Amino acid sequence: MNKFVFRQWETLVALGLCILTHTFVHAQALEQTRTAAIHPWQAVSPIAKSNAYFTNLKDGAEVTSPFVATFGLSGGWGLAPISKPISGKSGHHHLLIDKKLPLNIEDPIPFSEQYVHFGKGQIETVLSLAPGKHTLRLLLANEKHVLHFIYSEAITVDVKSHNKDIDPKSLQTKGVRLLSPAADAKVKGTFKVQFHASGFNVAHLVQKEKDTGHFRLIVTPKRGGLAAVLAYENGQTETWLAPPAGQYTLKLDLVDNLNPSQVLSESAPISLSVE
């Protein structure tokens, strides 16, 4: 083989490798950002800004320590454990206790009792704080603990007392539930549905992470018709719906990410009236 032919062959091999690499990377990116088919009853959030937020605490809340704090995430962002990095709108929660936002947002969030990390995909924690006022803030960050621009406003909680007789573990009951809407609620137009899991970790389905699940919402018309089975495979913890007027039941499942045919936990169904 002369030098000219060899160089052409070498170029073709290199080009082929580039194409294969590009194809693999592109396919991997598509897999990591997969989205389930959009059902006609699913709606776009009317709130443009994405946020992390507390689902059970408001600014100025008065509590007894220990107490539970539960987390929400809006704008289509989902939870992803740090053990298997993934691209797209994903991250894990961090809780800042009596701390301001990091001065340098390019630095990893530190680890301490005042910078609490939830890198397994948790969406709740039990806090034992001394009596007095404390500020709490949620941040979402990537697998390297570098802040996304997704965070909550700081809230102040007033710890009135500390009850040493309460076992913190007793405050958490393993299971899943719908935080909103309330049972037998009457709603109009587009409304938000919030999911919660206690004692379970939430992740993207494609991460195939052991001991994690993703949410599935089943919306069933009471007067007949097909149920809407809505899968939230990218670790989302809320959705917006706009079904036709009528009576419905809503039920929430947490589906095993290693075995999607298995349900890890399910909520009791609730009734809902859409006007």
C-alpha cells in the first residue's frame, strides 16, 4: 500500500470513528432527555420562572422542633441522584440553614450542618433546630454540587420549642401522596398537581438507579372513558393539568426505576371536580 492510499484509508477510518462517536453521543443525549408523550390533558405551567420551594412551610411559620420540611420543584425540572450524572433539566436539592446564597455560584456548595445535601433524590427531611428564628432556603445543583439558577426565596421559621421526647424517625411515614389538589376539591381551568414521596428517592428512569422511582399519575373520569396514565420519567415532582369539565379520581404511583413493571408505593385515590 503506497503512502497516498494509506493516508486516504487513515482519513476514512478517522472520519468513520467521528461519525460513530457523534451518533453515540447524540443518542445518549436524546436518551438522557427523553420525554413521555404529552397527553391532551397535560398543560404548560402558567408560571414562567422555575423554582425550588417548600411545599409545607411558609415564611413566618411557627414550628416545634423536630419538624419535617418537604420540597417541591417547578418548571419541568426533575430530580437526579449524583451517582449517575445526567444532562438536561435535572439536579438535586440542597438546604441552606441560616446561610445566604453562595457568593461565587461557580464554586461547589460546601458540605456542613448548614449546607445539607440531598444527593440521593430525597424530597423531605426532618430538622432539629434550636428555639428561635431560622432562615431556610432551597437550592438545586448538579452532580458536582454547582448551583443551577433554580432556588427558593429564603423563608423564616420560628422554632417555639424543642421536644426531646419526639423521635425524629416517627415524623416520617413511608409512602407517596398527592399534596394538591385536596381531596374533593373543585377546580377551574388549569391547575397544579403536586407529588410527594416520603422514605423513597426520586430519579430519572434512564438513570436505572437502585432504590429510586419516578412518579406516575392516573386520572380517571368517573362517568366512563379512558383514564389518562401520565408518566413523569425525568424525576418531576409536579405537573399542570387541564382536563375537560367533569368528575375524576386521581391516584399517584411511584414506579421502580430498575423494574418499571413494579410499583414501589401508591397513594389512596382522591376525587376531583373540574368545572
